[in-house]
Amino acid sequence: MTTANTTGTALLTHGARAEATIDLAALRGNLAALRDRTDGPALMAVVKADAYGHGAVRCAREAVAAGVNWLGTATPEEALALRAAGIGPDQARVLCWLWTPGGPWQQALRAELDISVSGQWALDELLAAVRATGISARVHLKADTGLGRNGCQPREWPELVAQALRAEAEGLIRVVGIWSHFAAADEPGHPSIQAQLDSFSAALAYAESAGARPEVRHFANSPATLLLPQSHYDLVRTGLAMYGLSPVPEVGSPADFGLRPVMALRTRLALVKSVPGGHGVSYGHHYTTPGETTLGLVPVGYADGIPRHASGTGPVQVGGKWRIVAGRVAMDQFVVDLGGDTPEVGEEVLLFGNGEHGGPTAEDWALACGTIAYEIVTRIGARVPRRYLGGSQGTGLLP
């Protein structure tokens, strides 16, 4: 059973220790807002890392139902899981880009995945799989335009393009995409932005002059989608923004971009007790009560994905009031100083949500931990069930 508070926000399922609610109506609204900002290019819903902790299959299905026909994953295993869940190639192209030697190339071909290639070794392994299966591959060639991670360096780009086009001429592959990734699109004015735009333009011009005719050219991640229209090309890859979090919090909040956070994390007090002043709290006694007070035990910890770095800084809301983690975050629990208040055991604790009623957000936790909102939502672990609300395919509780 689920109840609601006076603001209409869904509360914890009865008996649940903790729960992440995923607002699929907000997800659809975010996709619509992002479409409005791009005005032309197709949109890729990036669902890597279990959709940034939101649940890859359910979020992918919702995106497809909303008309998105490109999905992005990091690993081939993530992409194959989407196909196994019934998201077929007639519904969405699925691109996977993080390959290692000996990867599941043949399975990827049979599943009709789009495959990113960043170097000759990957093209060689892919071609061996193509010959073994008799299935041609859809390939996206990735250029390293300055990020220095995945992607082909400029000095090696002509050879990779030549080899790929030779394989295309033999009917083994189709070069359907050319792409890259920004290093600092979330830092407006950073000199690397224009340098990368110029490098990508050169890589693209070379490939096209050599005979490449890609279906899609894509460069923009979430911050570039919001801030760099010149990078939109044919397709934009939206990750964090799709889930209603700002990839550029220094520039604007989610609301400033027409976005609404999709995930809320709740638990309930497991114990409330009075303690005297000078009482140590949690491991190492890094917090000592300044006077007689009440402590509330919050039954989630770093095994659930609560950052240990939030010790002494992480905000929660109890009974409409903000409280701060008192002392160390432990594996399964942490404590808040309730300042003498005596809520009932079982009182709801909001760790983060959409912030619309004054509660903490994932960005508040990121600031408290000295990290980014990406990490806060992505790290929420499998011990925390996800409950889906407002979906086009109904609601439901999934582990």
C-alpha cells in the first residue's frame, strides 16, 4: 500500500525499509523539453549504468513509448539486456561504445546493435565476427577530438576510415555514424570546446571526402545539448538531463531548463531516542551531541549507495525540517540529530527528490559530498527497490 502526504507526493510503500520512486511522467516531460531545445536533431536516450540508477529497461521502454528511437549504452552487455527485454530493432537503434578485446561481437550482430569502433583492433575483431556470422555490422566511427579517452586519434583517423570504408565496400559493414564526445561542455567558455568542435569538423570532413555517408553525426552530450546548438548535428545524446538533473548546475537549475528530477529516495526512521549532551554518535565519534537531544536512526548506508563522504554534511528532511547526517555514514545506517523533536518511529525521511516542496535534491547531496549529481543517483544500489509512477505502461515495484 502507498500513501500520500499533503503535497500529493507519493510516500513509501507500506513496510518498505527504503525506496526510490521513479517518476516516468517527469521522464517523458524531460524528453519533450529536450526535443524543444534541439528543434531538429534526433534524440538518443542514454540508459547506461542502469539508466543512471533509474532502471534501464523501464526507462528505455518509456523513452521508446515517447517516440525516441535511439538508445545509448556504454557496454554491449547493457545493450544486449535491452534487446533481451523485448526492445527490438524495429523500435529503437541501440548503440554501445565501450568494447574490450574478446567482447560479445557475434551476439551484438545477431541482436542488430549499433557498434562503436575507436581503433583498428576493434574493427579487426568486429570483422572476424561478421565473417563468422554472415551478418553485416552497423558501425559508428568515434574520433578522439580532445577528451583523451575512447576514440581514434587524429593521426590514426585516416587509416581507420580507409579500413572501415574498404570493409563497407566488401559489404561487411555500414558506416552509419561518426561521433565524438566533449571534455568540458559543462564549462562554458572552456578553450577545449572550440578546439574539439574544430577537430570534429575536420574528422568528419575527412571521412566524408573519403566516401563515408553516415546516417547520423553526433557530438552533443547533455550539457552540449543545453548550451551548444552548433554541436547538435543529426543526433544529440541526452543522459543526465533526461533524468531531470542539471548537467550545468553553475549555469542553471533543472527548472531553468524545463526539467524535473525523476528520482526521489525515501526511507523511514528505525529508532528515535533521547541522549544526553556529550554523547558520541557513530564510528569514531566525529560528532558529539552539543546538549541533551534526540537522535533518529536512518536505516540506509553506503551499501545502499549513500556516500560515506556525506558524513556530517548530507541533508535529509524529517517532518518538514532539514537535518544533517550526524557523524559517520555506516554500511547500513546513519544518524541525524533531531534537536529534541520526537517524531514517531516510522516517520518518513526524504533523502532527495525534486525539491518542489523544499526537500533536498540530488544536487544538494552532490554539493555536500564534493561530487556531481551523476554520482549521487547512479550509485543508489540494488538493495533499494525502484517503484515506477506515472508510466505509459502502468506503475510497478521492481528490485
